[in-house]
Amino acid sequence: MRRIAVVALAAVLASGACSTPGASGEVRVLVAGDPEELAAFRAIVDAYRAAGGGPVRLEEVAERDDLVARLSTSIAAGDPPDAFLLNYRYYGQFEAAGALQPLQSMLDTSDVLDAGSFVPAAMNAFRDDGVQTCIPLNASSLVLYYNADLFAAAGLAPPRDDWTWDEMVAAARALTRDVDGDETVDVWGLGVEPQIIRLAPFVWSSGGSIMDEGAPSRIDLGSVRAALATQAFLDLRGLHEVVPTEEDAESIDLETRFLGGGLAMLMESRKVVPTFRTIEDFGWDVAALPRFGRRPVSILHSDAFCMTARAAEPDAAWTFLEFALGPEGQAIAAQAGRTVPSLRSVAASQDFLTPGGSPSNSRVFLAQLDGVRSVPNVASWPQIEDAVNALLEEAFYDPSAGPEAPELIAAIQRATAPLFAQEEA
């Protein structure tokens, strides 16, 4: 399996079979990302060295799954990196296995970092029983990218700060077009992946929930409000036909389709900005997600630096993390365009807001952080997410074969029940 087995990893750690390699003085940091993101990490390391910091070796992989697999293998083999960067949706499995060194005590005594300077929602996502385990580098949210030229050509005003789901659907219908008359859609109104992290904001906005309260023990999409939001999400493809078909989505991914002018709106996090800044043929910007209920809600996208429990160079690793997570390191990351800084001072600076640059409405990322929500921090969440997404994708793309919301929700609960049972074992 591509995910770590938490119980097996915990057993390895508890057995003491893994020995910590001898200290070399070099800090090893495992990171994943696209070329622009990896370039930003290298720039942070270069700036750290220029400032008099010690040796740092970046261990780079392209995909998050590769990072999870490599991290799991290195921990089990007794040769883990000193630190690594990981999304909060995947960190719970390592925390539950005791594979991480909590950073609370180091943060408390730091002369560089102050907990109150970070975005609270991002800090909370990496906190366990009041203890800060990892410290976030970024704090993005899900937003809506839109092709301003397509909106203007259709006579539509740009999305408002407080627009509704129905208004978004109406715009998507008007923007979905067969340009050349061959009975094939050339421009789709909306692009969104059929995933729980795309559905969740609208369930929350409706007043529903995706999990039960307290210690999560089951998927809870069964309320009337949650079911209505779920059905509306499925209707984007099955009823309104404003998102690409499964075949179209597989032939040209949503990001590429937006780049080529064949997609009017796209729900995504900050990660696509460096690529979209290469666009020369049309104007584009970002807007807040529409509200399904009384107020809009977005979902957190955040990555944090964590330290492994058996880091060979914990003190040197912390010194590097202070720099990378501090004002200078976060400013470098922000200038690359890929991330929303977790330090509020940097997020409010020109390094992130880039006056005169794209997107011009970067403040929408900051505005959404006040009410942003996150998925639960449970060890089995990656497997839960995979199981939900598989069923959601089937229902989204094949409404004739896939179930409607009530049956889909029941199927999701059946598929995920054994995964929640692992949490209680």
C-alpha cells in the first residue's frame, strides 16, 4: 500500500530496532513539490547558508505520495530525514505512530518564532492535545479562479465576494459553450474534482457536517443539509453538465484546460498560481467560493515542517526551521507565488500580495482564513479520503449508474466504517 501502516510503524519505533545514524552536522530535509516549489525550497536553503547557517541537504521528490512512501521507509529503516514538509491531511498517521518530535518546547523558547504570529487555523491543524507537533509554512484555502475575458465576452460581471451557489451555476451554464457548432463543448463553465475536500466547503456552508462531532468515528453526510449540498455537487455534472466529462477530464487535466482557455472557472488552492502567471492570452483572477448557505466556507490547504522523532541533528534542524518558517524564509516562498504564508505579517506584505501582479485579488486567500475549516486529524484519514473519493467520482461522472445522494452517502458510510474501526482498535 502507498500509505504507511500505523500499527506496524509504531511497533518498529517501540521495539528500538531502528538506530539513529551518527550525527554528521548536515541537516537532511525531505520535501515534495512541482519545479517552482522545489526552486523556492532551494532558494530558502541558499539564503540560510548565506546568513551563516550550517549545511542543509534537500531530499526532493515530485509527488506527495512519493514523499509519504519514502518517509515511511526511512523511518522503518532507522535512517529518517531530520525534517520534512507534509500536508496536514497526511500528517496524522505519523503523529499517531510516535514518529514525530513535537516542536512545542522549541517554539516556546525560540527568539525567532512566536506562536501568536501564525494563522491560527493552520497551527491548530498540526496540534495534538494542545501540543504543537509541526509548524505550518503556508495556509492556503480553496478559491475560484476565473477567466475574466470569458466572463466579459458572455456579458457577465465577475464573481462577487458574497455570491451564491445558484449564481455560480447560472454563470457556469452561460459560459459552457460549443464554439464551432460541432455539437462538442469547447469551453466548460466550471472545473472541480469530485473529491471530499472539494465537496466539504459546501456541506459546511449549508450548515451540515462531513464527520460526527467530537472524536470522529464515522462519515456524517446524512443530514438534510449535507445531503442537499452533496446532491447539488453531483448535479454539476449529471444535471447541469457544466463540468468536463470523465473522458474530457482524463484527456486534458483541469489546470491545462484553464491555461488553454477551455475552462471558465476552476476550484483550486494557491498551488496553480506560478503556472497561471505564464498566461498571456487572457486576463484571470481569483474569487471566494460561493456560499451554499448563509455564509461561504472554505477548506484549509496547509503544509508544515515536522521533525522526526529520531532526527540525527535535532538542534541544527530546529535552527534551519526557525529560518525557513521565519519572515525571511516565508517571504522567499511567497515570492514564488505557490503558497499563502502562514506568518500573518508576511501574508499582509507585498511579497505575497504582489501589487500589480496576478492574481490581483490575492487578499481573498487571507479573507477566507477567518472562517476556514479543516478535515479531521485522524491517522486513517488518507484511506478514508481515498474510499470516499472513489465512490464520489463514480456518482459524479456516471449519474445513470452511480447513486443519488442518499444512496451514495450510505455507500460511503459502509465503505469507511472499517477504516474508522482501525482508529478505535
